[in-house]
Amino acid sequence: TDVLYNQELAGQLCADYLGKNHRGGVAMLVGPGAEDKARAAGFRQWLKEKHPSTRLIGELPGGDLGRARAALAGLL
């Protein structure tokens, strides 16, 4: 059997956690897969609707972690 989960809901849960525990800007790493894109969409929407004081300041491709960290350092 396969065990699957709702990627959009997972993104919403992440947005809730950050929205309740962090004020200011956050950046997001997005992987290349469809599941990653669904999770990112849920995160974006929920953060904007439910936690407007926490804003998304950037999105980066999550495939190359070293390059993503360097780019995140440039954003912050």
C-alpha cells in the first residue's frame, strides 16, 4: 500500500507555524516536483490569508542546497 498525505495542507501547517512564531519576512525553498509545488501553493495562500504580518520575501529552487543557502543569505 501507499501512504500519501495532503501536500497543500502540509504547506498550510508550515505557514501556521511560521505565522504564529515569526514576524517579518521568510524565504521558501521549492523543489522541482509536483508535490513540492502543491505544498508551496498551500503555504503561499495560507500565509497571505491568515498571517499577513509574516510576508514571503523570496522563493528559491530547492534542488541545489548550497546554491540556495548562498541566495538566501543574499535575501536576508
